Amino acid sequence: MVDVYVGNPWQIFRVKHTDVELSSVLYNIVTFSPGDGYSAMSPLLSRIDPADFRPVAEYFEAGEYVPYIIDADTDYAYLDGLSGDEESREQVIQSGVVFRIAQLLELPGLQSLTLSKFKALQPYRAYEFLVVAGTSFGLGLAGDDRLDEFLFQYFAEHSLSLVEAEGKLVDQVLEKHPQFEEQISTMHQTSSLMKMPRTTRACLKSLELSEARLGQTEEGMADITDSDGINGAGQDHQDEQATEQRDGTFGVDTTPGLLG
């Protein structure tokens, strides 16, 4: 067995030597001492939260991790044991974290499994999907761009609803990954089925114009409803909630030292 030291402060995960060989990164840092046996320690491992490494340890042991996927890679795939929407949303974020760790440790099999689980969690809330898109894009191993292609496709098909729900977060994703917008723009230009603006920024502009037209239509109601008071306060409250939720998740590490 190999004692894998993860986190700071560290937690030890015991992994079979044959399983450690699945990761060339781990295998190359294994050392041996007569008193302690085999161990793996590195600054890379110290940056990973032990709670986030647990699915990786389970994968080493069983080729799977909780929650298990049922009917993988079919239209009926689902994750076993999820009890509600909140757990599903947590697993969407977790998929992005595990995918990133698999990239760091060079575990293409784990990436493939995680992608299958991520797809099985559809449909997504805008916030969780965009966090995964922002943190996991471009991390496929050995030229495997299946996740990128899936993110592109999903974003293109749901771009308007994503912008309406999380416009500022969409901007952060596009600023971090300009090629994301370029690819989506190309998909909109070549698909006759997508009756939407070509780019997400165009979607934002369309929304602004729609809001302006709506404001003109409802101008006559200004004396009855104070939009800066009742409606404005409601929007401010929603913005505060969104800001509080977003802090520490996108643009800031969700896993200290890992998802920056």
C-alpha cells in the first residue's frame, strides 16, 4: 500500500501500489523508507482538499465513486441515491472539481467517468453549469475534448436562458475563455435550428433592448408602481443574494489552491 498525503493539514489515503500506477504523476513521486514504507507527498497534493480527493481514492479502489452512475452513457443515465435538487446541484459542482483533479493527476479514465456523471445531471441550473464551464474548460487529457464539445453545445442551446439568469457570470466565463465565445458564435452561424443572436454578448444586447421596450410600454404605470422602490428593491435583494453566493465560487477558489 502507498500512503498518499493530501491537503494541508494533510490526510492520509491508503492506495494499492498497482492503483497508484494508474497515475503517472502519483507514481513518479512515490518514495520508500524502511520505517514508513511507501508514501506519496508533494506540493501538488497539498493543494487539494482531502474531501475533494475522496472520490479519487474511491475510483482507485473500485473504478467508481459515490454516487454511482446507473445506465451510464444512455438517455436514461442517473446518479444513484440523490435525494433532491440541492444534492444534484452539489454534484454538478463536484463534477468540475473531480474533473480538475483528474487532469492534475493525469487520470483520463476518471475524467471519462466524471463526464458521464456530469451529463447524467442534466438539466442544470445556470449558476452551477457556468462554474463548471469556467473552471473545467480545456482540461481534457490526451487530446480528449469531449467535455469542451459538450459545454459548447449546451451553452449554445441554452445561451439566452443562461444570460437571463446569470449574465455577469456569463461575462466572466467568456473573459476567461475567449475561444468559448468564438466557438459558440460559429455554432450559431452554422445551425439553422438556433433562432438566437450569434453570440452571448449579442444576447445581452437583445435583453437590454427588450428591457428598454418593456420600460416604454409600462411608462404609463410609473405613477402607480415605483420601479425604483418596490421592484427595484426586489431586484437589489436578488443581486445581493447572487453576489453572496458567487463570492468564493467563480473567480475565487472553491477549493483552496485548486480551482483558481
